[in-house]
Amino acid sequence: MSRRALWFWRLYFVASVILASAVAPSVSPAAVYPLKVSANGRYLVDQNNNPFFFSGDDAWSLISQLTNEDVATYLDDRKAKGFNALWVGLIDHMFATNAPADIYGDAPFTGAPFTTPNEAYFAHADAVITAAAQRGILVLLDPLYLGYGLGDQGWGAEVLAASTADLESWGQYVGSRYKNFDNILWVIGGDTDPTPVLSQVSAFVAGLTGADSHHLLTADNDQEEMAVTPWAGASWLTVNNIYTYSPTLYQQSQTAYALSPVMPYYLMESYYENENYTTPQRLREEAYWPSLSGGFGYIFGNCPIWMFGYTSSWCGLSDWKAQLDSPGSVSMMYAQKLFNSRAWQTLVPDFTHTVLTAGYGTWGDTDYATAARTADGATTIAYLPTSRTITLDMTQVSGTQAKAWWYNPATGAATLIGTFATSGTHNFTPPSDGDWVFVLDDASKNLPTPGSSAPTKIGVFRNGTWYLDTNGNGVWYGCGTDTCSGWGQTGDIPVVGDWTGSGTTKIGIFRPSNGTWYLDTNGNGVWDGCGTDTCSAWGQTGDIPVVGDWTGSGTTKIGIFRPSNGTWYLDTNGNGVWDGCGTDTCSGWGQTGDIPVVGRW
């Protein structure tokens, strides 16, 4: 924050099934928290090792300024736009109407700061973090915001006055309270160099990490500092970031990428929407420049959203709800859609212009184009701040043919340029002025349109065997190229879904003879037993199986429609066990003879 100035239609037949994705288009798979660092140290992954592209929003005053009802409004909007990370202050000092108390009048401390935590305040904080978790959203939680110059924006003065024992105790309290909240990444400090209070902050971190070894940690320091800058060698700091107002922040991005030893990094803060005359294009640069320079994402900021309108003096605006669909918010949605439609985690920055050989502009100027290529050569992505002809070395593409696209970062529209031989070089010119994203794919990979999800492919279920068109060409090439899987038996009803939230559709069957589901949880197409795969007794003879993401979590869940009484029974909590109509869902919708359908109406 700038604190200075459904699921798709599914029709079930005993003989055939259309395979459809159970994940909303162009949204990364629902993360299984807590996050961890990838094996190569370049990005973050969830507990299933799924890459986590970081599309963040500054929601600093979420805990201190909003009612529970407004929290839900905000979180639902951000989830719908693909934001999966929020930067939030655990305790606020200035940026809320009742600061440091929350909107309900509960202060974080009943007496001296750090040693007298108020249960009522932190119960509300618990509820906010839990609400984010229910929507699959990570919270970058800052429990010790120092504030600019250790001034009254933050808790710097109180930290200076506190003993190291007090700060260690505070760290122990925070760590103990939140160690089992999986959707947290800790942020230490904020908006100032911590050197004057290094011993106090270090004591806090010692208390925090002593109580909580569950979560990753980063730091927020002064502008033009990385997280590691004042914390060189600190073993607790596991995630790096850049904080810069530079008009050419790709330079700071390259510095972070070149750090040794390797550490994952993201853009922590730069210019915010409606502040400092920031243009929509500048906001897009802040998303694409670091993400194509080895970063794993960015935090976007909008005034008055970050403080939720506690004052209009900051940017002349206070109606935060009116800003939810701002140009900046919408363009961040398109950015994450693009990156999540490609193997972004394997992108390697093209700092030496091996792929984008001409037309990349001037290093150190605002027209500089950043580019990156996946390690296998399947995809190259380049961000052009201005329209110009660019030259690509086509031999850097892995296949014999390449498919080229223009992607408009302001509208999310993708335009196919054509298919080209992967020999020599080729020039490409955007269709109009403004900033553009160029995408070049190995045509043989059949990758989806940039910004969309992986294409749905066809398949059939025949007498207990699945035949799936794995390569998506609509032609049967045999079990070696396409997929054959003996999963089920004659009389079973095929079902498909993303049972684990991994982003990949998996197979399963419902056996009417015993009312049991058998789901390929690990996705290997082989029955590994009820311990590794999933068995669930849900239904009875005569029921019709239905599947869908009943709660919007990104994971497909099971259910049945009972034609005999026109009632739906849905596994709302996803545990595969019928817990009654209060916990799971019963819905009298239909009548005898009806055929069930589900969708995102």
C-alpha cells in the first residue's frame, strides 16, 4: 500500500461421457495451504506441489475497518477476479476509523502494547482469515507494521519503547494463535528500514518462529529495498520481494532474480491506482515486468480499497465498493488468466535477448520489453509497453510449427496471428498502439487460447474401460498416444471432476448396484485401493450421480439426484460422508422422471 503520499454441463450416459473441467476457466487450481518454496527455489507451491501464481491485492485495513458482511463482499469479488493473495495488517495503528480498534470498537490490546492481547479483537481477526481461507485466498499477514520513519502510521514508537522480552512474547502469542491457520504467509515490518529496531524485531521473529514453524516469512522494508536487504543471512526469511517506485522496475526485478543463493521473489509494492497520477498501463507494467523477469507474481493496490475508505484525504476517494471493478482490478484479472493458461513456473527470463532478438527497446527506459521462454521451449511470452515491430528467433520454439498470438492486457482479448515454421527469424507487429503481450507456442502442444483454460477433450466409457483423447486431436491413436484406463465395470456410471483441486480432470465411477463412488484421486488411471484413491458410499440404487464445485473452492465434490422424491443430496463439505441436511445440502428441486443438470448459471 502507498502509505506515503459448476462446473460445466455434464451429461451422463452409461456408454459415454464428455470430459469437462471442474475448475473455473483461467483460475489457478485451489491451493492446498500452507505454501512452500519450490524445489528450484524460484516460486511457491502448495502442499500438492502445484505452482502458485501470486495475484495479490493490498487489503491492509481488512481486519480493522470492515464488518463481517463487508469482508464477505470484498472477498467474494476478489475471488471472482482471480486474486489469490491479500496483504493485510493484523494490528492497525492509523488506517482505520477506530484505529487501533476495529470497526466493532475492540482494540488489539487491553493495556500495554504487545503484552495484553484482547481476545475479542483477535477473534474477529480469526474470522476474517478464516473467511479468506474458505475462498482459497492466501493472507500475507503483517503483525508488526513499523510505519514510515517509525512514525505514527505504524507501531514503530511502541516497538522502540518495548523490551525484547515483550516483543518475543508478542511473537509467541501470534505464532501460537495462528500456527494452524494454513493460509498465511508472514510479513515482518513495513515501510521503513528496520535497522534502528533490529534487536526488537529479531526478538519478535524469534518468538514467532519458535511457536510457528508452519509458514513462510518475508519482510517489508523501505522503498528501493528488497526483503533481504537489511536481513542478509537471516535464516527465517524464506521469500524475497521488491519494493520500488522506479519507472523501470524490471531492473530491480533482474537484481532479485540474480540473488545468490536463489530465493523466490514477487513485487511487494509500487505505484497504486488513483495515487500519484498512476495510469492503467503503469499498473499493467507492474504485473508483467516482474512476472517475466523471474518473479512469481505481484501485489496490486488501489486507493481507497487498501484502507477501505476510512478517509478521502489520501486520494480524494472513499467509496471502495465503487472501485472493485476499476481498470486496474480488471487488468490484474486478465494478467493472472494469461499466466495461469501457460506453464509460467518454467519461464526463464530472456535477459540476453536470445529469443526476442530485436525490437525490445532500451534498457533503462520505460519502453523496454521483457520476455521469457519456458525451459522446454513450448512457450515464449513478451510484454511490450509500446507498440513496435519485434523479431523472434523461431528456432527457440520446441516444435516444427509455432502458433503466435497477440494478447491485449487491457481487455483480455487474444488474437491469433497465425502458424509459422520454426526456422530463421520472424517479425511481428501489434495490431494497434498501446501496450501488448506477445505469446508464441509450440503448435504441437495444442495449448489453449492465451488467457483461457486448458481445452476440454472428449472420451468414452465402454464396458468398464475409459478411452480418452489425451492429445486433443479428435482421432484415436491407440493406448500409447491417447489413454486407456480400466476403471469400473459394466453397469457403472462414469463421472469426471477435479477431485483434489489440482486443475486436472480425473476419472471416477458411481456404482448403482451398491451406491458407492470410486474416484481416481491421484489421477494415475489405476485403481490403488480406497486408501490412496477414494471410495465413498453416497447414494443408493436408482440415484443419478452429479458432481460440481458446490462451494466455489476449486475442488469437485459429489452428490446425487434421487428421482423417486425429486431431491438433491450434495456433499457440501467434501468429506464424502453424509452429514445430514444441516452440514451437507438437501434440496427439493425437481420431481420423478426429471434429469439433473448442474452449471454456473
